[in-house]
Amino acid sequence: MKDLVKDQRDNGVFLTCLGFGMGNYKDSKLETLAQNGNGNYAYIDTMQEAQKILGTEFFGTIYTIAKDVKIQVEFNPQLVKAYRLIGYENRLLANEDFKNDKKDAGDLGSGHNVTALYEIIPVDTESKYISEENALDPLKYTTSTTSQHQYELATVKLRYKKPNEDFSKVMLASVLNKPIHINEASEDFKFMSAVALFGMQLKQSEYIELKDKKAVIALAEQGLHNDPEGYRSEFVRLVKSYRK
């Protein structure tokens, strides 16, 4: 099935996979097929989820506007001692694959937003988690003068192809170093942080100390203001109903 999907993808036929119901559901299989078909995948088990996927987000789910989307973040070692990406473990690419147009990657639908959370350790902070694996490579910020990029925390590079093209384009954006307290963060950021924290709790991550779901609920409830369809409230309900 995977080979068939890849062959049809090269002919301009994209595949989006939707799983329905309860029972023998294979999330990884749907994801593999959709990823190789330059499409999206989703699981529908309630009327609310059906409305979200087939109503609110229909064109984003079905209509791909960019294929083989790759994102690379380069942190400034003058400010960042170490970093790690939270989640997306099954989507990681080698550094050299970023510019390789033959390497398949993710796809974006119309109106889609993609959020990636990074945890960073500042240069003036001691941490037991620092190892050679997450040390920064000598890239842009170590080859340039200190004054030229001293106020930049990171550079975000996005590479993508149009659906009917085989050669990628690249976009660059710099992120300034403007740290703020979590209490001053946006409601969206607080809610995303709550989701990430709950995911790490479920996986019993070694990187967190907040292992009580009350911390997740408190953080998520600060991000419920912009919730017209009630999806965020549904997340809070699921966390409250969770039992170890």
C-alpha cells in the first residue's frame, strides 16, 4: 500500500486518511500512508471531531498547498547552551536532509498552523540534561561576529515545494531574544504548553518535575478564552477524567 501511494503521489494524486469509530485503530498506519501520500490524517470518533475535520478544517485537511515542508531551527550559542524539541520524534530529519529535495517530509493544508515547542537551557544555567548530543554545531552564529547577531535567539528556516513542483524554496526568519514570564505569555502559548506537559506526563518523561495533572489543568484553563468550537474545553475534560 505504501509503494502504491508513493507511485500515485508522483503522478499528482495526494492521499488523506480518515479513521472512524472505535476498536482496531492503527494510528501509525494511517500516518504512514498519509505522509507518503502528501496528505493529512485524522481520527474521527465523535460528532464534535467530525465537525472539526469535515467542517471547520475541511479545506485544510483535503487541500494541500505545500508539500515536503521542512523546518530547521538554529540557536545562537552565545545565548543558548542546549535545546531539545518537544514531540515530533517520528518526524526528525538529519541536518543534511534539510536541503535534499529528494527527501520526503511533511505537508501543509490550506489554513493550517504548525506549532513546535522547544525547551532551551541558557548559557548561564547549569543542568544535568546537557550532553554532547544536544551541543550546538558551528553554524551561522559561531562563524559570524558577536555583535552582528548578539540579539538573536535563533533563526528559523522553512523549506517547501509547491504541490506541482519538484524543487524547494526557502524562507528565513530571525527570532529576537525577548524572554517573558509564563504569566505574561499569550493564551495560545499557555494552552499549547499544557498539552505538551500532559503529553510528557503520559510518557513519564525524565525532563519534567510537574507530574500532577492539576498543573496541566491550571495552565490549560488560562488558555480557554479563544475557544469557539469548545475543543480546548474538551481537552481539559479529558485531562480531568484521566486516571493512571
